[in-house]
Amino acid sequence: MNVLRFLLRAVFVATWILLGLLSVTLILPVASLRIRSCMTKHWSRVLMILCGVGIRVRGEARRTGPVMWVANHVSWIDIFVLNAVRPTAFIAKSDIRRWPIIGWLVAGAGTVFIERGHRHAVRAVGHQMKARFGQGEVVGLFPEGTTSPGYGVASFHSSLFDAAIRAGVDIQPVALRFFHRGRRSDYVAFVGEQNLIQNLWYLLGTTGVVVEAVFLPEMLNSYCQEQGRVRVAEQARTAIGEMVSDDCVGVVPHAGPAPSAFDHDVGVRPRTGSDPKT
């Protein structure tokens, strides 16, 4: 942990977030979908660079047309990592909307919020998802409903898979793998009793954080219709789980925060587990 590094990054991140809030308030409401998408993607990339987070993309992400991305959930930065790949309308629990600053930003970026445990909320969100698909957008879903350290995947809630299947949209699983200083790590995972300020303390005060987004083969809508939402959700969970628990896939060089947002070269190195927060 480096206090000076934390303070410098905090100033830059706060300034960038302020600019983001101004954009959300003044520009995005009147901008076209194409301009909003470009702004969201660029803003997310820069935010991750300022936070010292490198992004590594593997596999073939769907770049055009409607699709639903389903991913494991490790941290609040997951949303911005995937938005840096392609602007994505995420389904998120309503609690996030009440977070200071971050909640305002993700709301302005088009996040769809859902009240957990309410059946009518699922139907309402399903209608919003259908509208987003109709505009050719990506809808992002974290089916676990909570975050984890990133070495495994909890059970998937399958209810919102039905919206994509009914809309005739393909589903693409995405495995998010977190690294710290060259090895798999839960160093910046947003889990347990940790609050946002504590997580930012760890994230902004360290170096060498890289998030690897592995885009797995798409599940075509025709196949999803045959299988049904429950089986599709379980198959997506299995595919993601195998990737995040694989000890011999992926490596991040032991270096400081990546100066560029993306790097597509991946070597091989066994996972060595989590590391202390130093």
C-alpha cells in the first residue's frame, strides 16, 4: 500500500468521475445512442486506467447487434471493465443505485435496476431488457446476484435468462479473472463486510491489478429455446466456473498498472492463490 499513490490516483479518479457526472446530467440525456455508446466506452476505459486496472480480453466478444452477456461477479469495477469492451446496459440490484457517486454513474450509463425478491420486478425488468435488445444493445447480467472472491461461481438465478430467450437473442458467457502482480488474486474483490471506501483504498493504493475478460462461445438462441432457461443458466455457470477455477490458463506480467487499456496476448502460468493486502 502506497499512501501517496492512493492520494494522487484519488484526485485523478475524483476529477474524472466529476466529469462523468456532468456528462450524465448534461450530455447523455440528449445524445444519440451511438454518441452515448462511444462516450460510455471511452469514459470506462479511462476510469480503469486512472484506477490502475489493466484489461485483458480473450475470446471473441460480440461486437455488434443485441446479445446478453452473463458473467461472474467479483467487484464493482466489473461493470466498467465490460463497458470498456462494449457499452453494456447492466441489470443490477437496486441497492447500487443508492451508492454515492458510483450509483449515479451506473444509472446514467443506462443500468436497469431490480428489486430482489419481487416477482413483479422481474417482469418489469424483462420488458426493459426487451426494449434494449430491440435497439441492438448488449444487456449484462451477473446471475449470482452477489460478488465472490473470483475463484469459483455460485448458483445462477435463471429468471432473467428468459427475457433474452423470448427476445430471440443469443447469450454469451463471460469469465472475469482478477490478477494482482502477476498471479490470480482476490486482492481487490469487493466481498464480505468491506465497504466501497475500503475497497477503493486497496485498489488505488496498489499496482499490477489486471482483469482478464474471457468471452466464451455464444449460446445461440435456437439452442437456448430448446434447452430452456434453467438448463441454459446452469450450462453458462459451468462454462464460467471451469474458466475461473482453471489453474493453468492466463498470465499477467509482474508490472505496474498497464498504460494501455487492452492487451490480447496471454501466456500460461499456474495460479498461486490470493496474496496479502500490501
